[in-house]
Amino acid sequence: MPIRTDPYGLLAAAFALTFALAALPAAAQAPAATTTAERPELKGPDFTGVYQLVPSGASLPGGLRNQGGPEEIPLQPAAQATARASSPKDDLAKLCMPVGPFRMMAWDGNKMDVYRSPGRITMLYENYFLGHMRTIYLDRPHTPGAPLWVGDSVGRWDGDTLVVDTNRFNEHTWLNSAGAPHSEDLRLTERYRLVDGGKYLEVRMTAEDAKVLTGPYTYTRYYERVNTEIQEDICNDDLETVVE
Amino acid sequence: MNRVPGTLWRSAMGVIVIAGLCALPSVAQTSSNASGKKTAAPAGWQEKWVGMYEGQDREGKIAPPGFKVLYPPEPDTIELVDSLLQPWAKARGLTTSYELEDPGQICRPTGPLRGNATSEFELLASAEKITIVGGTGGGILTGGIRRIYLNRGHLKNPPLTYYGDSVGHWEGDTLVIDAVGFNEKTWFSRDPQRHTEALHIRERWKFVANDGWLEKTITVDDRFALTAPYTVTRYFEKLPDATAQPERLCLDTPEARRAWIKLYKRYERDYEEERKNMGSNVSLTEER
């Protein structure tokens, strides 16, 4: 019989403690809030649903189309050199690790479901090994802490548009498949709105990183609201396809 | 050693899966109707149910005031399952490798009977589904994402997955869940207690203790692996709305992930070698 070690059992205990501590200030803040302050997710349109990325090149009603993309991001010379020196086998997508929101929101075939809960909007990706999950906390400032794979996302409504501001990224992810690096200063601004009577979700994604980019860069993607279910997609189910 | 049950199981699979999948939804239908009546979703259920929950696997085996923990969390579940496992399933467990097959250690989902049944999680909801996210220290990679569909019956031919095909309906304030269509990669518990694709999980979730706690009564059956079904009850404390969802990742640096993949592939080669030396002509890759 093999001897078992259970790192996740121990981790779970550690996280339970972190969890309990994280809950304390929240409990202290909760009272005395008005209804709108408690439920900022209700201030804008309901984005709840399943979405699939519209293929690049597709033309939508009103001449809407995907524009730009991670591959076109303008890098400073040093970053260009870093990207050139990278190898495709170093792409963390090949290890089934998160690729970061900047790449994920433009990932071919990306499918996600969106939920709203008190004070937050959540995005789950079908390929959740690459996309992980996003929790967007509404009407709340950024919180300090260790760098994260998907960053710390806060959102607010600008009329019918959800504006999401994300910082606190780790430096593991690339900005595109060609190895474009970023620093911990990376900041993403996403503007989400429903278009064409709610059939499509538009996202305008802007990346800023003064250490790496020549300036802010924005791409646009459209997601179709679809009537299908998200499937269970386990990226590392077959390790033969995962590079060593 | 595990060729006999494995092969028997596989050769019988075509017939069993088809028969089982035809039979299960009707069985589930009958049993849920017998225990209660389907009702419309309770008003405001989404607002009440969504949020973060604290697991019962915390030190001290917490339960809400006045509620008894019927079966405390593992290791007692392990003993319970052990008393019900059919001999071949026990033998299958003995030939199971933690390094190669424990989903919790290889960054794969542990299924609804492990993390989801003990650790903290988040519930998300829309009109047509309730989604349970996470449930172990490995985050969503091991805790998984399980979607419970509220407005449909079981799929006629569901893909066999880690979390199965889960459907739910309301009986008053209780959410009644029926899940079938599982693959064989997850375990009954943290021990290698193996189930088959006939795993059938029925759950009743309801709020207790002034709506501060979610009670899950989980009934597990697998007519090919267990001699009888078993039922456990678990409690989860609802946390304040503002509680953050922590980012957790199994093997969370590229270095750790690469080192592990290397190690895994080495284990796989060693295991294969060991089996050859034992005179077995069964290849692990064929088995899997």
C-alpha cells in the first residue's frame, strides 16, 4: 500500500483559517448599508447567462466585429526581446495553467457563464484550467495582498456598462501566445455591455503596463449569448498531451 | 490483479450503462415523489442560497447549535464505506496508486463525495441552475465546478464526467438533487475506495438553524461497488455576503507544475516496470 500524503487536506485546513479571518472585517462592515449599497449588482443590466466568443472575422448586425487582439499588443524593445527569446513550449497553457484574463477573453472558442450574487459578478469558464474563475467585487476598492493569476477585480456601473478594473497580477502569465511578458504593474480595464438587444456581450479590454507596453492597448471581442450548457472540460485529464 | 474486475466491468459496460441510464431517471423520479412533492422554486431562493460556505472539515467537526453530526466527517465515512464495499471494489482499491490516481493529488476534480461534501465552497445561481464552486484546498481545479440543472431531467446519454449529470427540483424549501453519469476516476472518500459508473447520488439540501447553516443529506448508491446504499449528513455555515472568494490553484507555480509532471511520468514508468516484473501483462495505459 502506498503511503499517503495529503497536501490538500493540510492546505484545506490552512485555507479554512484564512477564510475565517477574511470573513471577520466583512461581518463588521455589513450592517447599516442601504439596499442599493448592499446589492450593487442590481444597478445595471442582468448579464447572467452562457456566452460563446464570436469567431474573429464574423460580422455582426450593425457592423460590429472583433477588433485587435493579444497578438497585436505593442511591446517596448526589451519586452520584444524577451518575447523573441521565449519558446512555445514555455506557454503555461500547455501546462494547463491559467493564461490570465487578457488572453482568456480573446481565447478562440472561449465559453463562459456569468452569475450575479450580492455584491459581485462571477465568470466561470468552460476551460477553467486556463481561465480559472473571475470574481468581480462591485463598488469596493482594491484589496492589498499577494499577486494573483487572475488579479484583484473590482467593478462599477457606468450606466449600462460594467467597468472592471483589475490589478495585482503575478508575472507568470503572458499577454499573448508569442511570449509577450508583463510586469506586476499590469492593469486591465474591461468595459462590458449588452448590444443588439441583449444577444451579444461586448467587451473592450484595455491593458496598461508602463514597464512593458509602448502605451495602453485595447481590443474588442463579442460574445454571443447562447442557449447551451457548459461542459466539464478537464484540461489535464490526459497528461500525455501536457508538455513536460 | 485488478484485471478481473476491470475487464468484467468493462465488457459488461455496454449493456449496463444503457440499462442503467434508462432505469436511473425513473428510479430517481419514483423515490423523490415518494418522499415529497415537487413544488415551484421558493420566492427569493437565489438571494438566500448564493454565497460562500464554511466547510465542516474544520477542527472540532462543527455543526449548528442543537444539530447532531450524524456521521462525523472522515475518517468515519471511510469506515462506513469500507463496511459496504464489495470484495472486488476493495481489491481494486488495493491496486490503486495515490501518486497516479488520487485526483486530489494530480490536480483533477475530486468529485462530489470529497471536497464538495466536507470543505468550504461558493454557491452561484441563475434561474435554471445552481452551481457549486470549489471545495478543497486545491481550489477549483480539485474542488471542481458542478452545475445542478433545475428545469430539466437527466440527459438521455450524459457524458461520463467527474461531477456527473446533476438535476434538482424543489420540495418546499428543500432542494432535491439526483446525480448519475459519473466516470470512475473519483473516489468515495479520501481513501482509494473505488466506485463504478453506476454511482448514483441523491441529496437533500435545506437551511437549518435560523437559515444560518445549509444541511446536506447525501445518499450514495452504487450497485456494482457497494452492498447497500449509505447516507451521511453534513453542515455548512453560510458566511457574510462580502466574504471574498480566495484564489487557489493546485501546484500554483510553473516550476511546481513542471516538477510534478516529470515526477508523475516517472511514477508511471516505474509502475509499468513493476507490473512487468510481477509477470503481469496488463499495461497501465490500457487499464486507464
